[in-house]
Amino acid sequence: MLKKVGDILHVSHDRRFVLRLSFIPPLGITVYDYAMKRLGSLYDIIGPVNSPYGLVKPNPELSNLSEFVGKSAYVRDVDLRKRRGGGHGRGR
């Protein structure tokens, strides 16, 4: 199942997707479009906490990045559950 992570606002000058995030996912999570096409991975979160933006390093197989501008981006629920950890030193 997919969970909407945000909307793609534009492509930066260094060919990165800039997303307006609807929640703050873990860094390194894989980002998809609605058709489950792998867009890339989230590598940075910028901006204020109440209105964050995410930077996604695109999948090298994508040729025309601008076709995704204005569309929604998603993450898989399975990936979110995998990434939720217990923190430092728990459960030892």
C-alpha cells in the first residue's frame, strides 16, 4: 500500500526533485510515483518543521525529470515500518 509523502514542486538546477512534504519520512526511503515507478531516494529535508521540503536524488534510469513536476510522490507502508526503529540502546 502506498502513502502520499508529498507533491513534486520542481527539479533543482542539480537535477534533484524538490517535494513539499505532507509528513517527515526517514532519510534514505525510496520514493515512487502512483504507478510504482521508482523516482529516487530521499536524501535531505529542509525548511521549517511545520512546512518541510524534501530533496530526492532521482533514479538514474529516469530521463525526463520534468514530466513528474506537479505530481504526487509516495512511499510504501512496508518501507515506513522497516525504518521505524527503537532508538539507541533499546531492547538490549
